[in-house]
Amino acid sequence: MHRYKVDLTHQEETENILIKLFEAYHHIDGLVNNAYPRTKDWGTKMEEVALSSFRQNVDWQLNSVFHLIQLISNHMIEFNQGSVVNIASIYGIVGNDFTLYDNTNLTFACSLFSY
């Protein structure tokens, strides 16, 4: 197994690393994606986050990961093999427990409920 680190927020870097991988190994058997790109102000109170920053986070967290999987899946389809595993937060399925963020700088989610 080989591991590679790539900044998904840079489309050209993502494409270049995949070209190098395909040249070296001719196919990819699998992708484990644990990417969580975010801006430097991530964790700021929601009411203080600029809309442009929020939009940047949505773009990075959705579109950059989509782009990577799209590029890899095309090659997996060509070779009729491969798997993609996306690792994500359980909070896509269950309600949030904001106490998990006590004593951290991740106040973004908590700011709606701070009294």
C-alpha cells in the first residue's frame, strides 16, 4: 500500500499527483478519502464568518472531493476494479452533541446554542 498527500483545494495539484500515480502503477486499486479542507477561519462563530469564507468551505469540502473521486473513478471503471472509501463524521446521520466541542476552538457549530 502506498500513501500520498495532496492538497485537494488545488485542482492542478490533484490532477498532477494522479498522473504520477497512473504512470508509476498503471492503475489504482482503491482510494481512502479522509479530506477535510477548510479555511483558516473555520471554527469562528457563525455570525462572524464572512459569506465568502463559508462559500469557500462548501466549495472545498464538496467540489474538491468530488473532483478527486471523479478522476479516479474514471480509471477504476476503465480497469473494471477499485473501491472508494469516504470517511466522514457521524453527524451526517445523528443529531449533534455540542458538548464534544467544549474546551476546543471549534465554536462554529456551538455558537448557535451558546447562552
